[in-house]
Amino acid sequence: MIKNLLLFGAVMALFCMKANAQNLKLSYNSSLIYPGAKVGYEVPLTTKNIEKIKRSGKKKIFTREKLLSVNAAFYHHKNYHDNLYVTAGISFRRTKPSGFFFEFSPELGVSRTFIDGTTYTFDDTDVLKIHKTNGYFYPLLSVGGGFGYDFSVKKELPVAAFTKLNILTSYPYNSGFYLRPTFELGISYKLK
Amino acid sequence: MKQIIIILIALLFLAACHNEEITITNNVSDHFYIKNGLNSSMVRVNGNAASKIFLLYIHGGPGGDGFSYRNSYVENNIENRYAAVYYDQRNSGSSQGANNIEELTLENMVDDIEKLITVLKYRYGNDIEIFMLAHSFGGLLSSGFMTTNDNQQLLKGWIYVDGAHDYPMNDSLTRVHLINAGNEQITLGKKVTEWQEIVDYCNAHPNNFNFKESMKYNSMAWKAMSYLKDKSSTNGNDDDELAIAIIEDKIPTTAYALNIQANAVFAEKLIHASYSDYLHKVTLPTLVIYGKNDFVCPLELGEALFSSISSTDKEFVLSDISGHSPMDDDRENFYNHVIRFIEEHTEL
């Protein structure tokens, strides 16, 4: 399953390289109080300008986008683990004429933890040894939602600022699953 | 982006490649992991490692954690004398692992403790003395450890606190205690509806308990102790200490919570677990401490263990004011007995 997810991620990355419009995202990515960072790459799949007439007669105009995104992130939880993870998924974004946007993004990926502490293990003959880079691979589901401001809507500035809350779910983790909230605060730069 | 990912991976590898310098002082604060199969258990060692005396906590649950036994009293009265070892069993507390549900067995947990002791001796010296303090489910696990191979020779003493070495016997005794206390409280007119519900359940489910009934007896035992709480003297600051441990970044909160949930599956496998037939193998000096008001693991369970082991050097202590956790309910008295037991049996 992990191999398949990696393959999926690689295909997504290739697709992004070939696409026209692209966004590069960089964010501070903390898990509660544990610091980290995240980089992402987005490609718009569909863009629709929508006009709706409200019951009051007022016009409601917004842009609805679906973006393909691939991301790499990590956080550092002292004494517990460092978690490096890559994800790919679809972001559903709605941007108002003012430049404010909201988005929801489910992503699939894979995580590799690096346990933060000396790890002792035993070989087949029960001889003690120190295991460096001890950690585990986990399939990962990330579901996040957030909002931001796209400066390119009203000004000639190819930048957006955003904040987002994600829930990471690793499964199988020990006898069950593992949940981890992360908070993102970052900027997105339009490459084209 | 490729370069960024490579740099990130390189940084993580560098961060993960520990070359820990082990120092043995009278005030250590160490943490390390032991990997066995697909599980990595966290071990914290705090206190006076220079004393060469180690008090190893085997926590309850299954799915509890070692660090919750640490509090200001233990820091000031135990860690100043000895090194306290707070060990998270597999799939518990801060332990991490991949898909390892098949490995979650008592046999593997016993093997984990053997390996933990090997690591403690590697880190702190072959001449250290280890006293095992086992509580509740830890009583079942430590009974497995003591009766497997020559494991007891790795220890200087066994402190057995409100343990559950025989689950079927445990449920039967809990039922008897609930009926007796229930009838007494109903006669006294105290919480009559609540107690009547408990007594009715006990009468309707007399023996051959399945997992659901066993869990029900366990939850009624906790309820009963809460109804009778005025009989116990609790220190009452444990919640604060747990909150402080979370804030001070000593407890990975979500892992703790989710590991408790995961152990519910394991608990079902333990429904018939019992070491009663093997306890005669135990010859190690043993201190048994029970709370008189414990409905979860009634004191007769401790008496049965006490009479079953072959140790000639053994002592039974009953705390009149304790429920399931004398180390919290009757803290000073409890640790005075622990210290006395260690001092009587250390050769250092």
C-alpha cells in the first residue's frame, strides 16, 4: 500500500510539472506546540466564475476552483518523534471578488516518523544494539480547512496568505489509529 | 522543491542520529526507547541513578502509562533516594509502532520487560539493583514475568500493589464485594437506587463471566468506590499533576488517549488470563500492598497471591483508607513501606 501511495505521489508530481498555472506554497506547520514546516505545489484543475442571484435580488459572485496539490511537511515533537510526510490531494477553493478565499482539502499520503531518543533493539541472537533512525512508515489521510487572502485578485501581486487547520490520521498505528492536528500559516506564490 | 525535500530528509536523519552520552548522577532525567518487534516503548528514568537502586514501575491498564506514577511526592521522596523507571508498555502511553496488533500479547510484554532490564544494566551498570513495583494490570503482567524462565533472578524484590494476577478470580471477588457493600449501603439508606441496580446485576450474573460482564463488573467497581469515596483519603492533586505533565510536554496527549482506546481490543483477549497455577515458582522477596476499599482488585486477590508464592521473605500490608491505588490514596504510608522494603533488601 505504501508503495502505491508513493507511486501515486510521483505521478501527481509529474502532472504538476506539465501543468500551466502553478502555485508554490510555503508555510509554518505546527502540531499544537510542536514546530514544523510545509511546502506545497498546486495546479488548478478547473476554474469556474459563478454568479448567483440571491432572494433579495443581490448578485453573489465568486470563483470556484479545484486544485491538485502535492505537499511535503514535517513537525518536530521533542522526545517523541519527528514526522516527515508527503501528501497529494484536491483543494476545493472558493474566492470572493474581494480576494478572500476559503478552502477544504482532503489529501492522501505517507508519513515516516523518526523517533526522538536513543533506541535499543536486539538482533536475532538477542544481542543488544543501538538502532539509529528508528521510526515507522504510516499511510496518512489529511483533511484540512482554512481561509486566506489572494492579493492577485485586486492588485498585481502574485501572492496569497493563508491559514489552515488539518487533521492527520495515520492508520494502522499500534493497535489502532493516530490523530494529530496541525496548524498552517503561510504564503502561496503564483509561479505563472 | 526536490532540493527542499532532500534537505528536509537530510535534516531529519541528522536529528534522528543520536549519540547520547550516558551520565550517572544523583539527578538523572533520561528518556530512551526499546524496540521489540514492531513496537518501540518509551522509558523514562528520573532520580538518583548513582544510588544503583532502580524502582521499575509496571503500570496498570492495559493501556495505562508509566509516567502517571510520577508526582511531587515521588520526586521528593523516591527519586532523591533511587532512580525511578517509568516504562510505557507496548501500545501504551508514549509507545509507538506500526501495525502490531498481532504482537500485543502477554508473552511479548514479558519479553519486553526482560529486554528493558538488559538495557537498564547496559546503561547504568551490571551492578544495579532493580525492584519491580507492579500495579493493577501490571500485577498480571509482572506475575507472568516472575513465573517465566529465571526472570525473578533479575530483580531484588517484587512490590505487588492491588494487582490482578487472575482475571476470573478477580471478577468473582469484585462481585462478592459489590453485593456485600451494596446490601450494607441499602440497609443504611445510602444511594439506594444506585446500589440496588448494582446488586440486581450481580444477582443476575453469578459466574462464568464473558467479556461484557467482566467490563461491567469493572465499571461497577469504580462506581462503587466513588459512592464510598468519603471512606478514602485521597491526595486530590493528581489531575493537576497530569495537566502539568501535558503542558510541560512530557505526555504526547493524542497518543496516550488513542493507545487507551486501542487496548480495549487487547483487554478482550485477557478474559481468562490467570497465573494462579504458576505462582508457586516465585521465591523472590515480595511486598504485597492492597487497599481495603478496592473493589476493582479486591484484597482477597492479594491474599491469594500472598499464600500462593513460595517466597519465605514476604509481607502483606493493608491500607485501611485506600481504594485501588494506595500510592495515591495513602501516599506517605505506601511509600514508607516501599522504602523500608527496599532498604531491608538492598545489598548496596
